[in-house]
Amino acid sequence: MEKAFEGKYRDILIQYLEHQDEEILYTCEKLSREAMEERVSPEEIVHLHRSVLELYGKELPDFVRLSFDVLLEIMVGYGLAYMEHLSLRTEQKELRSEIAQAEDMQKTLMKTEVPEHDELDFGVISVAARQMSGDYYSFTEEGDKQIGIALADVIGKGIPAAFSISMIKYALAGMTGDDRKPSIVLESLNQVAEENINDNMFITMFYGLYHEDTHLFEYGSAGHELGLYYQHKEKSFSDLYAKGLPLGVDKNAVYRQFDKKIEVGDAIFIMSDGVTETRTDSGFIEREELTEIIAAHISLSAEKMVHAIYDQLVKMQNFELHDDFTLICIKRTK
């Protein structure tokens, strides 16, 4: 305990004993804050209070003196809990600071331009269930009339998750030509993830490559949620079937590539598990119910559609998201 604090406490106590002025009591609040800042324990204050009274010059009655023994013992236990509380507060501040840093990193990394195209309509909505999102999506374009669409779900939070997102983003940005084929992209990212992410983390990912000249959509998956294909001619939905291990699990994993021809009016839906695992009072919604909800809004523009779907699904959950929600729609208009 600092000598300055002892002196202030002694002066306040003696002045009050002599004058009983309430103005003196108001200074106790300020001194109390100083005690917390200097991490003075409750038992130290009790001991100080007793010593000041003894030095004050008046002999304490036995029952008062003995009562301090009981109070001191109680304050020892209270003080230990108090110090633990202060330690937890410090850890919480550090954690909040780390989360804030990771959130800032994520906002920077998540920036991606949604493509604008005469024959294609793009819509995307991504909403975090908590302060930070584990979902990451991106669009990449080059002069070869190909559009890369990626959606990843990082299993993990904080700065390690933000680092994983940055790793995906810059690895994708460095891929050109044939390296952008889904099977090659996923195998390359798997190697990077296996070498760089923590053992307790992994990443699921859906990656597609849209060829603007032929309207062929090539895609593959690393343990991610199945996409949906809407065929306008038949007014029907089918899964974009693709299987593969999450990124970072097995460095020797092989990823198959699939393709789908997209006709005018057709649409592709890529989503995170926050969409498919919508929880209602009776449990998770079925795939069929999800397609019915999408079908009800299929005539809207892609952007309006994904927002309308989100609004309906979050309403079904009593306006509470249980997981990060990301939905991407690519709709051929011409």
C-alpha cells in the first residue's frame, strides 16, 4: 500500500472523528477509486482503519477491538475474491481489445466489389450473429471473362480467424488462368491452410468459377454447405452436389470439380450454414422449406431476393441469429 494513500485515509478518518462534517465523507468516494486503482485489498483497509484508531489516542473497548479481528478475517476472503475480480476485468479488457482489433482487420479484409454485368444479376447479404463473423465471401474478376465466387466459413474466432481470412483472400488474389479452376483452387488453399492455421481450426469453403462467354458454372466444395440451382424452365430446384474435406484437415485431400450450364432465368445460390440451419420452435427448417421460401421471392432482383429471404428466415427465428448468415445469388438475366 502506498504511503500517500495511508496518509489520506488517516487524515480523512481523524478529521471526521473530530468534526463529523459530511463534506469530509464526500472525499471518501474519491479515495475509494484510488484504492481500486492502486489495488488496495479490503483487509488492508480494515487493518489501516484499526491502526489509525489506535494511534488516535483513545483506547478501544474490548468488544470493538475484538470485532475488528472478525471483520479482518472476513475481508481476507473477500479481498482474494476482489483481486480475482480485478484480474478478470483486466483479462476482459484485453479480450475486448483483441476482438476490436480482429473486427477492424475483418472489416478491411471483407471488402469486395460485387460484380456488375449486363447478363448477370448478383445479390449478397452477410450478417454476423455476434460481434465478429466467421463467414467470408469474395468475388474476383480478370480480363478473361471469368468470375470467381468464394464463400468460406472459418471455424474459430478472434485474430486467428481474421488471419485465416486474410490468408484465403490473398491466396485467391494470386491465382490466375487455369489455377482458378475450383479443384485447383481448393487443393492450393488446402495446402496453405494445412501449413498455416492452428490445429484446432479449419475452414469450409465453396468455390465457383463462372464463365461469362459460355455461361458455364464450375464449382467445388471443401466440406461446405451445398449450393442450390434454380432451373427457370422447369421451375425447379436441385442441389449443387459437391463433397470434400474442410481446408486444413488433410494436406493430401483431393477436390472434385463439377459444372452446371446456366440458362436465362436460372439462378445459383451459395450459402453458409447460418441459412440452412435456421432454427424455429420446432427445430431446424428442412431443405424443402428453404427452397419454398426462395421460390416465393425468385421473381425479385438478386439483391432484393437475398434480403427478402433473410428477413423471412430471421423472423422465423424470432429475430435472433444463432449463426453467421451469408447468402449469395447469381441470376442470369439475358
